[in-house]
Amino acid sequence: MISWFVSSSPASGSEALLGIMESENLSAVTEFIFTGFPQLQDGGLLYFFPLLFVYTFIVVGNLMVFFAVRLDTRLHNPMYNFISIFSFLEIWYTTATIPTMLSNLISSQKTISLTGCLLQMYFFHSLGNTEGALLTIMAIDRYVAICNPLHYLTIMTPPPPPCAQLSAGSCVFGFLILLPEVVWISTLPFCGPNQIHQIFCDFGPLLNLACTGASVILVQDVIHASAILITSLIISLSYIRIVVVILGIPSAEGRKKAFSTCVAHIAVFLMFFGSVALMYLRFSATYTPFWDTAIAVTFSVLSPLFNPMIYSLRNNDMKDAIKKLLCPQKVFRVRGR
């Protein structure tokens, strides 16, 4: 008995010590390293200036759309109000990730704290969820305007204005729906490694670093995929019905006018949800690091870049409002003549 106790005591003590060390290691990871960026010596600055230019264009372009709608009384209707709010969201959507990307391109460390990673992920996806909800409302707005025009004013413009209520509801929904998930992730232990194979913090790469089972990640992927599919299905059905109704308009001029009010919405929807699908509906498919980064850039940068051009180039009212915003004196003189 005594010999057994003596011989087993050091073993049990070492096992206890190992258990304490393992429990400490589980929570030891407090910062992560992005591996999707090139190093400075590999040409990081070559990517910095184009990305800075793109970010500047996104902010300026979307601000122009926002203020053009707000300052031109001719555009004070639900469709343009939704467009202006969407453009305003795009600025903050890109601001959640691009400044960090720019910093990492010229930094040798390319690190982010766990808290910073969770905050970036929360704001980026909350703004993305808000935009998705707003795109759904915009599709329903166009559906009512084209498929039920006689009741459009009574549905979309009675006091209090439903446009403001729907926009506020989209923001509340977008920021609250994701909060429990991010809080849950913040309670998970991260036991290493601490390398995020992406250019910003995202659910999949971060959960792969947590000490959890694969089933948890699978459930999370299924929930996200279901939300994306349901939202895109609602929007797709709305636009399919709109196209069917437009094709039934007897006059070519009427069809052209009806198409002009929704073609920009369809283009933005396809670009936004197309990049979302490539990013989050891959299921078991895996991409090379190059394509992972390319899809992430499309998802977080290119879609907000093209939106101001889509909404302004194919819309004469928007082009006139932007010209009035940029050159108010010139517009006034032309009208005076």
C-alpha cells in the first residue's frame, strides 16, 4: 500500500500540473495573426495604395449618393430614401474592415486582439445583415410599386412614414440578431494556433481556432446558410414577379420605364448576394488561399465600390441630383437661361 502510494503520487501530481498548464493554454491566445496579407518585402505597399484609393472612392461615392438624395426634394420618396440609407451603410460596412487591412499591409506584425477581432466581426456582419434586410425591403417596395401601383402611395407613404420605420427596423434587426452568437464565441477557449487564414476576422476562420468540436462549426454554418438562402429566395421571387408583370405591359415605353426603376436594384442584389454565396455557401468545398482572398475582397470591397456607379449611371434623376450637389451654381445658371 505504501509503495503504491509513493510510486503513484508523483505521477498524479504531474498529471495535475499538466491539467493546470493545459487549462491555462486554452485561454492563452489573446491575439491573432492574419496570414492572408503579403509581407512588405513581397510588395505590400503595391496593394496599399490601390486599396486606399478604392476605400476613398467608396466613401466619397456613397456620400455623394446619400447627400444627393437628402438635398434634392424631387428624390424624397421611399425608393430613393432606401438607396440613400443603403449607401450610408456601405460606408460603415467597409470601414469595419478596410482600415485594418490598410494597417496590416504596411505593418510587419499583422495582428489583432481577440476583443478587436470580435468587434470587427460583429460590426462587419451586423452591417451586412442590415444591408441584406434593407435589400429585402427595397425588393418588396419595387414589387408593390410595379405589381400593385394603385395602392403604392397608401401602403408606402402614410404618416408616420413607413420608410423610416422599416429602415430603423432593419438596423435593429441586423445588430441584435448577431449579438448572441458573438457573445457565445467570446466565451469559447482558444488554444492555438493563432493564425487567421483570411484578411479580416470572420466566423469560420475564428471558430476553426477555438477548442470546440466540428459539430458546433457545422451547426453555425447551417444557420448562416439557411438565413442567406431564405433572404435571397424572398428577393428573387419578388424580382421574378416584377419581371413577369413588366413583360406584360403592352407599350415598349412603359416596359422601359418600369425596368429602369428596378434594374439597379437587381444588379446590386446579384452582386451582394453573389459574393455572399461564394463566401458562405461553399459547404465542403475548399479554395486555395489566393481564391479565398479574392472572394473576401469581392465580398468586402468590390460590391460597395460599384454600388454608387450602378445607382447613378443608369438613373437620370440621380445623375441630375449629383450634378446639382457638385455644381449648384452651374445648374442654377442653366435653369435661369
